[in-house]
Amino acid sequence: MSLVKRVTINDVALAAGVSVSTVSLVLSGKGRISSATGERVNAAVEKLGFVRNQQAVALRGGHSGRIGVIVHNLCHPFYAELTAGLAEELEQNGRMLMLLQEGNGGERLQRCVDTLLAQGVDGIIIAGVSGRGVALRERAAQSGVTLLFASRDSHPDEVAVVRPDNQQAARLATEYLINKGHQRIAWLGGHSASLARAERLGGFCATLLQYGLPFHSHWIIECESTQRRAAEAVVSLLRRNPTITAVVCHNSTVAMGAWFGLLRAGRQSGEDSLDSYYDSRIALAAFADVPEMMLDDVPVTWVTTPAREIGRSVAQRILRAEPTEQDTANSFIVPARLVAHKG
Amino acid sequence: MSLVKRVTINDVALAAGVSVSTVSLVLSGKGRISSATGERVNAAVEKLGFVRNQQAVALRGGHSGRIGVIVHNLCHPFYAELTAGLAEELEQNGRMLMLLQEGNGGERLQRCVDTLLAQGVDGIIIAGVSGRGVALRERAAQSGVTLLFASRDSHPDEVAVVRPDNQQAARLATEYLINKGHQRIAWLGGHSASLARAERLGGFCATLLQYGLPFHSHWIIECESTQRRAAEAVVSLLRRNPTITAVVCHNSTVAMGAWFGLLRAGRQSGEDSLDSYYDSRIALAAFADVPEMMLDDVPVTWVTTPAREIGRSVAQRILRAEPTEQDTANSFIVPARLVAHKG
DNA sequence: TTGAAAGCGGTACCAA
DNA sequence: TTGGTACCGCTTTCAA
């Protein structure tokens, strides 16, 4: 037993009574081979259970079929979806994904790229990391490897990035509410340092202005992403500004919290039906990274960021990209979809 | 421009004025090298930006440093966490992860393994796929590669698997409720075909019996994993069995739904405080794949399956494993943790 | 302490 | 239509 030697092309050649070059040709279907030889080789491959050693192929000069992916946090739903889309698309094209998680800090990212380069990847995708993009791309280019970025927001660097259209997403949500008849719309959630939030706010404000609707900066509420805080915030907001009829929430947690807050407020104000209280008074719209089953029963209209599509898109781009032409690659912005609450 | 040739060990040797063998020795710190030469080589490495080609290393006979991972569904929180833990642990040990998603069907899984084998991985981890384990392990063993399984439940095959202790998790939840004074406890959610559910139910029933508490099979409710269904189910359950004081929920969606159901029921029954209605009447416990921030405000006691730890654990095992001794590897069962609702 | 050379498993060019 | 063979980048004896 012990170290079972792997079946190589030599073994196949021997078994089929041909040379290694012939086997190689059959394998890649390149040369003009007589069908008799072809079958003999294939039979040998089958019998011996031969699997082609991709490392050797890559070493000789071919492509390795590996795409490196550096993802900031795999457990974040957005990046999980993105990575899933990436893997899906890459697998469909016979490539595979080498995954690295970028735990902390900038130095580490550089090292991730080097690790990937050492593994002989054909391309590298960085998902959700900001800054230092130019230096990294240069490093990758030195090795003739395409480097692409994917992110939730626009990149601070001047590098190409595939990302969601946060402005359009906000416009979508806002217009939906406006078309439903809402005129006084507030914003709840997110931290002012968030770039994605800033982009969304841009779309939100622009849409309000465009429709000639009032916009007050004190209707824009920062809020920690917990249900408790969101519930408190929405109640206090509505108490101070009773004319507000709709709220756009920065994420699903905030939206859930806001809903609970409304439920409580409805109860406390003596309404006899929470649903009617909600329906007649306050409409909720919110951004979500993925259409979550968990949220199916909450009366919120969701604008979902197409994380999976972004993954697929960036995969397609890296497959198409020639290492030399990467400089021509421009940002590719994927639109969001609106999922209206039924009923 | 165009195809920038990668810096090789030859270039380094040339630049440092030594032979390739010397460079190799310095790189791996193996031979006894004079510090003068060592420094000259390192300087050249630095200047040229050399990165060692792992494919060549692996081809020559060393380990590739790659671990293949086949995961059923990356977007499922349990498997996302598991994969993250896996990646974390592997990276800390200088390995990396080649990720494959097993979309559908059995044939495909076999192909995934072959793909991984062709890439020259040192080991393969299959996360969340059942059946056909024996055949796959055999295939891997032929190539001298260790194959390990990780899963949410016990495996139907007779192969080693790292998995959560579903029985213990259920025991944990049940005992917690009992210690809180609950005597009449129901079960809500999950499909009867689910193996994980069956295991949990085992722990649940055993604990009840152990404490001499009543157990009625009609207190075990199957339920689709949506909030709406769970809300309906919990209300109808309590209406039929008003003596029940606690419910164990099969997952977080069901728990959320149950809570909403209780809220509604409380309101309809004319209670003036939902919280007190809930607190005084029905306690909820539930299983969750990860401690989710989203759930921070729901009065549910969670038993979290340690997905990340399972990932880490299986990574450690595959790093430790010698290809030949895999048959001695037994199932490794990771206990769950209880997160009591504060207040 | 260092260098020369033989592979690892393929590919592809050049002959036959 | 096939076979011989020189590599790809690196490790590792074996000599020097």
C-alpha cells in the first residue's frame, strides 16, 4: 500500500502501446489521430483511471484554470452570494476558484496576492477591499495576471470595479414610494462613514428633488444596525415628525427593527389593528443583499442588490480579459431589482 | 510589454551570481549556506520580486499546499461559516483552499473530486453532501489523498465526518427550558425527512423523559420554514393545547415566525402588554446556524451550531492526517453552545 | 559550501 | 498519423 503512485500519461501510453505524445494529442484532441488509436488510448485512460495533472500542464505554459479570489468576509451575505456566483460561473467554464480571506490590514492583502501569484493563477479577483488597488494591479501585471475588483460601493482607487448601482437602487426604492403616493419620506440607518450609504443617499435625495418633494436633513437618521436601535429610532423620528409617511431603511436589520417599532407604536397609540395601522400610515422600503426567505412575512418593499449577478459578471470579465488589455476595462455597474411587498 | 516573463529561480541565480541549486537551498533554508551567499540571494529575490512557483514545487514531489473543498451551498449560513473557518485555519497553516460548489446530483460530485485530484490537492473536504462517500474515498485514496467529510448531521455512509452534536444541542435547549421551570414543552418546525431534525428530536425527547416530563407526539409539529407558516402553526398549537408553556423551534425563521404569532395572539387576546404576555406565558428556544445580529432583539434563547469551529476542526484534521491512516479517523462531534436571551 | 544534472508530468515541435 | 525529445520551474542527490 503506502504511497500509491499516481497514474501518469506514461502509464497510459504503455498500456495503449503508443507514445506519450500520442496520448497527449488524444487527450487534447489536437492532432489528427486515427480513430483506432484514439479508442485504444481512451480505453487505457478509462481502465487506469487516469486524471490529467493540471500542474504539469500549467507549468509547461498552458493556463492553470485557477482563478484566485480574495474576499473580505465570506460570512457577509453579500460576499457569500457574490462568491457563489463567481464559483458557479467559473465552474461552468472549467475553471476553479482559489479562495483567500483577507483578514486584516493592508500588508496582508499584498501577501495574499503574492500567494495567489505563486500558485500560478490565471487571474485574481478582489472582492470588497478598498485602497491600494493601483499598486496591487501593477504587481499582478508584472506576472501577466489580470486583476479585477468587485465591491459593494465605488472604489477609492482608480481601478476597474464591478459593483452594484447604489444610486439607482435608492432611486428605485424612492420612486416606488412616490408612485405609491408618499410625499414625505425619511431615511433610516447606516453609518455616515459608509460609502455605499452615501451613494444610496445621493440617489434618494436626487429623486426627491426631481419630484419636487421636501427633503430635510433631519429626516436622515444614522442608526446602528440592530433591531432595538432601529425600533427606537423610527419611533422617535415619527414622534418628532408625524407627517412622515414612508421610510427607506439602509439594510434588512434596520427594516425589521423599524417594523417592530411601528408595531409597538401602533399598539401604544391604541390602534386596534396593527396591520391597518401600518398600512395606512407608514410604508417601509429597504435594501437587502439577498432576497432572504426569512423576510418573507414582513411588509417591506425590498431593493435587492444583485450580488450573485455581480459575481457572475466579474467571472465572465476575467475569463474574457486578456492580461494586456486590462487597462481598458472600465467599471461595470450592475442595477438593483425591486421586490414589492405583495398586498 | 505584452507577455511579461515571470521571474524564476534562474533569474535570481544569475543576479546573485550563484547556481540554481544554491538559490533553492537558500529558499528552503535546508543546506548549510554561508551567510554571505544567503544575503546575496535574498537581495536578488527582493530586487527582482521573485515569487516561488508552487506548481513546480508540487510537481517535483513536494506538497502543493492546496486543500480542495466541495461545498453544497455556499450561501447557506451554516456552510458559509464552516467554509470561513476552514479558510481561516488553512491560511494560518500556509495552505489554501480550492473551492468547488456541488450543484446537483451524484455524478457531479465524482467529477468534482476528479477535478480536484487533477489540480494536485493534498486533501479534499466534502461539506454537506450525503451518500456515495465510500466510493469517493476509495477514489481519493488511489491518489494518496485524504478525504474528509463535514456535515450538519450524521452521514449515511460509513465514513468519518466532522459534525455538530445535534442531540446535545437539543438537550441543551430542553434542559434550559426545564430549569426555567417549564414542564410542558412543544416542538415546532422542520420536515420529518430531515436527519438533523431527527437527531435533535432524539435529544429533545430523551431529555423530557429523563426529567419525567410529559411528551406527546401531537406536540411535535412539522412546519415549512417561513415566518407565516410558523406563526400560524404556533397559534393553532397553543389554541389546541393551552397548557404548553415553551416551544423549541427548529430554526431561526420558524422562531421569528413563532414570535410574531405570539405577538398577534397576545394582542388578539386583549393583553395590554405584549412583552408581559409573552414573558409570562410562552418561552421560545431555537437552533441557529450562526449567532446572527439580526436576531438580537427577539426574546428567544438560541442554541448555536458551531459551524466555524467545525470548519476549523476539519481543517486541522486534514492537515494532521497522513494519507494512509485515514481509515482510523473517526467521526468528530462538536458540541453546540447556548446563548440565553438576556432578560 | 556550492554546482551539475536528473527528473516531476505534461506539451509541442520536428522527424519519420 | 505517430514517435522522439527538449523544455516549463523547481528540488534533490551526488560530486567537486
